[in-house]
Amino acid sequence: MSKVPLTVRGAEQLRSELKRLKTRERPRIVEAIAAARAHGDLRENAEYHAAKEQQGLVEARVRDIEGKLSNAQIVDVTQLTPNGRVVFGSTVHLVALDEDSEVCYRIVGEDEADIRNGLLSIGSPLARALVARQEGDTVEVTTPGGRRSYEIAEVEYI
């Protein structure tokens, strides 16, 4: 399986979620299953079935996170020497030439992406158009809203 890029922050968030699932959620669910078993007949026990379903979801998420972390290539952008180029993990300030407005995105892995918070997935059309470009370059990208033109105003490695 190929390595999946992840920022240091993204890896920390996944590790934190994994720890929470293992140390808090698992024991809570085990207690709920034990309490539901004490109520008697398991065939008609809705609490038992709900707890078992929740246990399955938590275990699936644990396996998912462990798989992602085992295949992760953690990139610390502060340790790179990108020479002014847009790279994975960099923060890019763009000027939308069509609207003369400025936007700022950090290029992150698929799991970290949250466009509302300025976290742009490396697999998105805009991120793919930006990677390897540098300050002052103009990029055109086809988005779901149509063709857009941006100028790279600033690239930060924070």
C-alpha cells in the first residue's frame, strides 16, 4: 500500500482520537453491554443491540485510524526547504483574480481536509494546481463553480 501524506497536526489529531476511543469509549461500551446483559433475554434487549452496534462502529474506527497511521508519511513542513514553492503542508494566500478577493488555504491530507476552516485536501483540483508553483504565479483551475483564476500572493511554511 502506498504512503498517505499527513501533516504533523493531522497525525496528532488521529493519535488523540485513537487514544480517546481506546481509553474512554471502549470501556464505556463494555459497561453498557454488561448492564444490558443483566436485564435478561438478549434477543429482545434493545439496549444490548444498540451497545453492540456502537461497539462495532468504535472498533471499525479504531482499525481505520490504526491503518491510516501505519501507512502515513508524516510531513513536517517546518523541516523542509521548499525554496518558495507550494508544497504539501504549506499555507497559501491566494488572490481570486475574478473577484479581487483573498483566500488562505493550508494544503493537508484527505483526512484533515475542512474547507470551512481553510484546510484544503491535497487531492482537490485547486491543491493539485498549486503544488510546485511559487509566489507571484497565476493558476487557473476548473472548480464545480466554473473556471477560476488565482494569483499566489504568499506561501508560508508554518
